[in-house]
Amino acid sequence: MIIPSIDIMGGRAVQLVGGSRMELDCGDPLELADRFSIYGQIAVIDLDAAMGLGQNEDLLIEIARRYPCRLGGGVRDADKLTRFLDAGARAVIIGTRAEPDFLSGFPRDRLVAALDTRNGTVSVAGWKMDTGLDSAARLVELAPFVGGFLFTSIEREGALGGLDLDYAERIAEQARSAGFSGSLCFAGGVRSAEEVARLDAMGADVQAGMAIYKGILDPADALMACLSSDRSDGLWPTVVCDERGVALGLAYSDSESLGTAFRERAGVYRSRRHGLWRKGETSGNRQELLRVDVDCDRDTLRFTVRQGGSGFCHRGSRSCWGPAPGNCPESADSGIGRLERTIAGRKAELDLDTAPAASYSARLFRDDALLSAKLLEEASELAEASGPERAAEEAA
């Protein structure tokens, strides 16, 4: 699939050609991270740290706390790697320090080894030092210690001349021969959705920057190029979930509805009877589209949405597995998520300016110290609770 890349220098997102010549100032990295997060995981690279020119660590950590991403660039000591993992990075990209003794001290599935090549050999230290090592041999050496590899063709990086698909195929075959079952990702020169689809068919991802920022490659087109359908109508079944991963219902998508959903960042689907369907257009129960994920067979989508109004179902319940004949009302809207919405709804209904002074709810919303004390009291009671019934009461 497609992994949009945000390369940072001096607090700004930039694009370089060949790792050296400045080509574009792309703007605010946080704004770009929000824009790209809809496609799934993003890559955020600290070019200053990689080149020994400074660091943008706080900015990378802020992005990792908000969005699913992999962080990289100048990660050469255990403390920094640990800070990135603790911030919530799905994975950390290691280049110069990608050695077994260093990697073995961390969770394998959250490490990506960067093998950046120039003229067939691996370069490190911000692409300034040629190691003379072959990338395929390094894959075999490092495979037991990482969950993924990022291969960047330095001479193609930013040049928009196309990916080296033959090289990617050789690496994929080498990975299979070595018994490596983790992720493979390629970067450098990508310019078309077809290239992304070719790599996806090999079981590999594409990390893209310049082509996206110059408007040559639309990430939505790249994602759709990887999809297939076994249905006679060509539609993609689309499981709609809320932020907590609770399924709200099943819908269908096609290229028009999915492209519209990406552009509008909204729940837009293909109705089999009525055509293009914007959820909430008539009911007011609109959806903010947060992320689109694709399943392993590339024929089913998952929309993660922020559901507004009464819910997703046309019967007025939050989900299509909510209160309906034969269904348990609590089955689809329960637990912490329901409690959170209940509290938010009561706060919205409560006028803090006119609420009686004796109102305990109003006091809790007004007084941070009182709220803190109450939370500590309840947490203590939860810790002391004995048995599932009492624990459930205290958790609520």
C-alpha cells in the first residue's frame, strides 16, 4: 500500500532531490500528518537529525502521539529509540545503528531497518557514508532482529523517474528465500499508482513523498489501484467502525464514492439502490472519516469514523446491531464508549452558568481540583474492589 512520507528540516516539511538538493517547502508537518493519516500509517523522518544538523524530536513525538506513524532519522541511541516507542510510534526506522547487538534490545515487531542504497551498496550517516555492503546480504543478516525493511534508492529519491521494480522483485524474492515474513517497503522515484499496485502485488509497500507533494500521485488513487472485488457489481464491502473499533454497520464503496470520501473526509458510500450516498445528508447523522484500512485480500474496506447524531442505523440506533427486534440493546453500544458519550451528552445539556450551586455534576465540571480528587477516590476503590461485579461497579 501507500505510506505518505513527511521529511522534516528546521520544523518544516521539505522534499530534497537525492538527499541533498532542496526542492520543496511543503508546509506544517502537523497539518500534513492530519491530512495523510486518513490513508493509514505515515512515515515521519527527521532529516536534520539524520544529517547531524540538529533535531526535530519534539515535533516527531507530537505527531506520534496523534497519528499512526513510523518515525525515523538519526535514531542512533537507545534513549531516543525508547522515547519514540513510548510516544506511540508504531515502528521506529533505524539506519546507521541497524546492527544486531543494538536492535536485539528492542521489540522486533516495532523496528524497521533502513537500507538506503547508492549504486547498489548501502549508505549511512544521512546518506553521506558508503559502507560497501550489499543490501540483499544485509537483509539476511538483520532479518531476525526487525519486523520490516525500508529500501531507498538514493539516486532515484525525489527524481520522479519511477521505482526500480526489478530491484524490488529481487529483494522480495530474497526475503522469501530467507524466510522473512515481515514488511518490505520501497522508496525513491515513485510516480504512479500502477507502481504502487505492482509493489503491493509483491507484498510490499511504497513510501512516497515528492510525487504526492507535486500532485503527480494522489494517495487515494494509489490505494484504490491495489483493490480488487469478487462481487459481480465490483463493489467493495465497507465495514464502518467508530474510534474505539466498534462496528456500526456494513456499507459498500466504489471508486467514485471512495474518492469522494477521501476528498470530503466524510462517510460517503455507494448505495446499491440510490447511487452515491453521503451518510447524514438527510438525517443529520453525519460522519467524519478518520481513516481507511484495507484487509489482507484487498477486497474489503474498513472506515473508521467519528459518528454524529443519533447513530449510523436508519432505525435511530448507534449501530445496526443496536436495539431492534431480536437484538440486545446493550450489545453494540456499551462499556467505556457508551459511558463517554453519556458524560459528554450530559455536559452539553448542563448550563454551567445557571446550574444550581448544589449540583454535584456542575461542581465537578467547574472545579478541576474536585474532579481530580474524585477520580483518585474512585480509582482507589477500583483497585481495592474484589470480584467482577464490584470491579465493574467501580470502573463505571
